[in-house]
Amino acid sequence: DSGVTQTPKHLITATGQRVTLRCSPRSGDLSVYWYQQSLDQGLQFLIQYYNGEERAKGNILERFSAQQFPDLHSELNLSSLELGDSALYFCASSVDVMNTGELFFGEGSRLTVL
Amino acid sequence: AQSVTQLGSHVSVSEGALVLLRCNYSSSVPPYLFWYVQYPNQGLQLLLKYTSAATLVKGINGFEAEFKKSETSFHLTKPSAHMSDAAEYFCAVSDQYTGRRALTFGSGTRLQVQP
């Protein structure tokens, strides 16, 4: 158990819909990262937050947004969903912003868009 | 920008045989390098990391990796494979200088261990 909690574990929805994925980082970790894992794209970094502020942006689509709340949990919002958004979405956390250490990953939220 | 390339999307070994998973990196500055493992239906877990200290890095479950600057490689090895090593392995790189905080992962290598 990494200490990172993601909900929901599985989500099935239709094209055009909007979903929210939630992540609670390990106790004491200030950085939260979102990754997308799909068969064709592999593991893609989406976005990072540190203590409520956006710190780095990766290959995140404009239809996607994220935020980190004062209690440090984070949400990833995916809107106008397309079939290609079907993937496993991971949240990871780390204690610092420099990422010289270890990322702790949750078990992921599997999104299926029909 | 830094990147990693993993050679071989699938590797199959017999139980007790040597495990060698290949990773080459591309970075304009000295990188931090990592190996992560993903077991079925689980998140990624850190196996080991190189952060410019010793070039031979030992990790969990008997795995080790050697940083070779001249070959821009960071291959993962284990002397004797166990059935429980069957998983997907990811090499990752982090640039310690430019402020890009997140890890960039390779495409992964699925390790199969035959009895």
C-alpha cells in the first residue's frame, strides 16, 4: 500500500460526458502528479501541483484540468470525453517539489469511454 | 528534453536465469534515473534510483542497475529470476537542473518468467 488513494477505481461513461477523478496523496506529501497510461501512448505526464500551485505541465489536453485543494487532495477533471480518453489515470505524490526522490503511485482510475 | 528508450517491449526468461532489461537515456545534463515496477492491477513502485552518487545502484528484490555515462545506459539486472518478478518494468528520467519536476517514463518492458 503506497498510501496514495484514488477514486473511483473504475468508471464507465459515454462520449461527450465529464468526469472527475480524485486523489489523496500520502500523508505529508505536498506534490501531486497525474499520469495517463494507455496502450498506444504509454505513461504520459499530465500535470503536477505542489502545495496547491501548478508546478509543471505535460501533455495535458485543454479539455482536461486539475487542481489541488488546501487539504492537498487533488482532482483531475476530464470533459467532452472522447473514445481515445479511455485509459488508466494514475496519481502519484512526493514529499518535495524537486523530485530527487521517489514517487508514490496510487492504484489508478480506469476510465472507459463508450 | 530528456528521454529514455527501453529496448524490447517483452522479455522472457526461465526461472533462475539472468534478467537484463535495457534502458538508454538522452539528456543534455546529468540526469537522475529510476527503475519502477508495475505488477498487474497495481500502481508503479520504485525499484531503485541513480542520483549521481555510486554508479552501481542496488534496489529492492535483488535488482541492481549500473549507470554508464559513456554508453548513456542504465540497464536493470537480476542474477536469478523468480516467478514473482513477472511484471512490467519502466525506466524513467528526471532532469535535476531545468526545473522540470516530473519523471519521463520509457515505454516499458514486460518481463515474463517461465517455470
